[in-house]
Amino acid sequence: MSDSSHSSGRAGPSHRSVEIGVALALALLAVIGIIGSLQAGIGWAAEGPRAGFFPFYISLIVLISCGINLMNATREFSGRELFADWSQLRQVVSVVIPATVYVFAVPVLGMYLSSGLLIAAFMKWLGRYSWLTVIAVGIVVPVIVFVLFERWFLVPLPKGPLEDWLGL
């Protein structure tokens, strides 16, 4: 019983390999969480639970879940089912890479400039909008977010050199 959409010759990682890879990666993060929690202390102090109490149990639950997912992946998938073909994965990567750059840009450039650049990049690169539209939306949206959060809700967001230069 093969699905014709999966046997059409498209290459890509198998569903089983992706399930196993994600389970192992999350298990590693859970182990790091458990180690950090043990270092912080997972017991009770006079004032209540210590700093590592809740992270320890959350990490333990994640680790157990990863074990269950790993067992299911090795039993349920033959290794021939296609997770996604490479063209589909390229589309995902075309969003993940700019989003990752954005996360690292926020502490350096601030929330508003980074957001404007991300919006503009996505509009031009993926949406193929005109430069006038890209520039207008890339400026207007962060200004609206600034007014909404900083002025109305009085919630400061991370600022960068541009906001310092403008005295905001």
C-alpha cells in the first residue's frame, strides 16, 4: 500500500528520521534543563520550592515524552514515508532563517527597527511587493506598534541605537 504522492520520486527526509531527530534534539534540551535544575536545587526551602523545582519536573515530563515519541517513531514508521520534499523544506527555511536573524537583531537594533526590517524583507522577498509599499509598511507598522505599546499601554519594548538617536 503505497501512496502515489510519496512514491513519485521526490527526494526528502523520511518521516521516521525527522521524528527521531526531533525527539533526540528535544531530549537533549530536556537533559540540559534537568542538569540546570539540579544545580539550582529542586527541593523545598523555608520559603517554598527552590528555583529548579518546576523546571526540573517540566524537563522530566519533556524527556519522558521524547522517549515515548522515540519508541513510537521506531515502531510506527517504516522509514519510507516522506516527511517533505526538499522544495517544501526550502520554503520553511526561507522563513526560519530571517526569523532567526530577527531574534538575534532585536538585542542589537531594538524591537522596532528589527521588526521593520523583517517585515520589509518578507514583503519584498516572499511577497514581491513594490518598493514603495515595502518601505511604507516597514515604517508604518513599527510606528503603530510603538504608539500602541509605549504610549498607550506604557509597556516598553527593547530599543536600539535608532530610538536612542531619536530620543525615544
